Amino acid sequence: MADEQEFDLVEISPNAEPPVCKIMDYKKFLYMQKKREKELKAKSTQITVKEIRFGPQTDEHDYEFKRKNAEKFLKEGSKLKAFVFFKGRSIIYKDQGQILLLRLATDLEEYGKVEAMPVLEGKRMIMFIAPKKKK
């Protein structure tokens, strides 16, 4: 029957009793399958993580500059990893670092949401912000 219609006889399920076969244009089937996979791959997005580093006594101008960069990263769709790095004895200013990160979170509220609140890990206080979904 497949030769009469000039199609291929494709075995769908060889383990079934009796084996299941289908008459189809196999090359067209492979082409459509590759096309579907390519569309799915195009729709998937890769998430990048951008980092912004602060010190516990970051000045106002430096903060504004880094906030603008963070805003740009979130608009692009990247995740943001903001952290305060404590050097030497500056670890005594943990509260200043936390206040700085929470201030950044409130300033970037319209562009992203806080994924993880500030957590102290060794000499770093880290906070993650994920971009908001576009409508």
C-alpha cells in the first residue's frame, strides 16, 4: 500500500503485539520534527546573572551609578546579584550593608522583585533580584 501511494512504511511501536506501522512521508516527518524543536529552542530564554558590588560605606554618587546599571540589567531581563563586600574590620558595619541592600531593593521595586533577602555569607552580604515579567 505504501509503494502504491509513494510513501514510506514507518514502524511506530515495534514492541507492541502486533507491531504498529504507519504510512507517511518520512522525510517530511523528520523535517517537521526538526522545525518544531527549533521553534521550542527559540522560545526558551537563557537567564544571565549580573553582579553589582558595594562596600559598606558606598557614597551617594557611587550608589546612584550602580543603581542605574542594576536598573539596566533588570530591563534587559537578567537576574541581579547585589552584594556588599566587607574587608578587614569593616565587618562591624553589617547593619549598614543590610540597609544599603534593602534601599537598593526598594529603589528597583518597579523593575524587579527580591528573590532572596540579604544574607551574610562569610565576608559578603548577598541579595538576589529577579526581573519582573513583561506583559
